[in-house]
Amino acid sequence: MLSARRLARHPWVCSAAALVLVLAVLRPVPLTRIMTGWPPPGWAFALCDVGQGDAMVLAAGEGTGVVVDTGPDPRPVDRCLRDLGITRVPLLLLTHYHADHVRGLPGVLRGREVGAVQTTALQEPAEQAAFVRRTAAAAHVPVVPAVPGERRRFGPLDWQVLWPAAPVPGAAPYSPTEPNDASLTLFARSGALTLLLLGDLEPPAQQGVIRTYPALPRVDVLKVAHHGSAYQDAALLRSARPRLALISCGTGNPYGHPAVRTVEALRAGGAKVMRTDTDGAIAVSGAGAGLRAAGRS
Ligand SMILES: [Zn+2]
């Protein structure tokens, strides 16, 4: 297991190799989008456009991707994975059981080899948890709980489950009672690219992450918590200091996502902000100063 200190000591390598381009993250002007095909060559991470919900993919080799969440509907995530050429999913992580993260499950399973579904411990809302168990069982895909702090590798990827946290000796165990705060939170690497994926964590759990990992390093990509809602912990954003902040939300959603103040706070911290409601699906390649992101819209 990676300790918080060891995470901080990781040598973040800045890749100078510019992959085919589209939008230089650190050079937002001009915003010329030269799209010659999708996905852009060398993509390592993609945020699907699934409307109001989350679904994302970490590229794990030819036709293979680790998928995180499924969005609210099978069709958009199926289309996104098909467009990315994903036919094998060694692991599908469901951050929590809200419908906008799990109801697209049949779309991920459709015509693909899925090794296992991994979930958070809190089985709430119970109706959606039952839907996941039933749907996965029908496809003969095992559902396994994530172990706090566990670290996994697959192909070019490695990641650690930062949250929910392992119990701290001598402290009262923290058990989230609200689905958003039970979101599996991942620190992931693909080569030199670093990502922090926050699910729908609310501030109490965001503060729990930063308490558990006070030396959380700067990341290239932040999947902003809870569709860019107004409720973001400033200390976590300061610590992560993302180069690129990605928000998944639906056009004209009734929740006002993303909040203006969240977008402004991310920009003030130096991040380029992209969002699926205006940029469409978003693909990321490179790392560090060579980070590139392309929107499909
Ligand atoms: Zn959500």
C-alpha cells in the first residue's frame, strides 16, 4: 500500500513528447481544435459524455480499458466505449450507487468482456445496489468490494483507492452514511500522467481524504467532485492543484452544475477547466508540461 509520504515522493516526470495535438492545456489561446478523428492517438484517459452523470475510461492497452462509473443510461456509455474501441474491461469500478453512476451498467456489459465490478461498501440506495448485483449476476460478472487503501496495477496503469479510508488505529472508524461520501476515490497513474478521481464526494469526505493523505501531490487531471457542484474543499483543491480540471455534467441540468464559483476557483488555482456539457467527450494524453486534452464537440 502506498503511504501518503510515498505518494509525495513519487518522481513526477514531465514528458516533453507532444502527442498529436489538439488543445494545449497550458496554452488556452488559440483554442483551435484540429480534430482529425476520434479518439486522438495516444489517449490515456477519457471522460465520456453521458449527460448528467459520470463515466470514464483509463486506457489499458489495445481495446482494453479500466472503466469508472457508467453514467445514468446504457446507450451513451456504450457508444462512448465503442467509439474508443474498448472491447475488454478488466475492471469496472462503481464509485457509489446513485443512478447517475450505475444505471448505464448494461451499456458497459453489452458485447464486452468485463472481468469484475468493484464497488464501495455502502449499499445505498438499496434499490440501485440491487440493480447492480442483479445485472452483473445475469452477465456472470462478479461484484467485489474495494478494500480501503488497496493498490492495483493493470498494463500501463496503477491506482490506489484513497477513500473510503482504512480505519486509523485509536480513532473512531469512519463509515460514510451518505452515498456521495462513500464514493470510491482513486489516485491513478498511466505512465507519467497522474489523475485524481473524486466521484461525488462532499466536503466532509473531501476533508477526510486530505486528512488521510496530507501530502497528496499535484495532479495533471482532476475529475472534479460531484459534477462541479458548489461544495468543494479548498484545501483539497489547493493540494491537488490540477493542470486540467474535468467536469462531467448534463446540458441545462436542473442542479446548476457546474457552479460558477467552483469553475472560478479551479481557474484561479491555475487549472484549465473542461466540461462535457460544452466540450463533449474529453480525451487526455501526455503528462505534465506535455499534457494535452481534446474535446469531441
Ligand atoms: Zn453523480
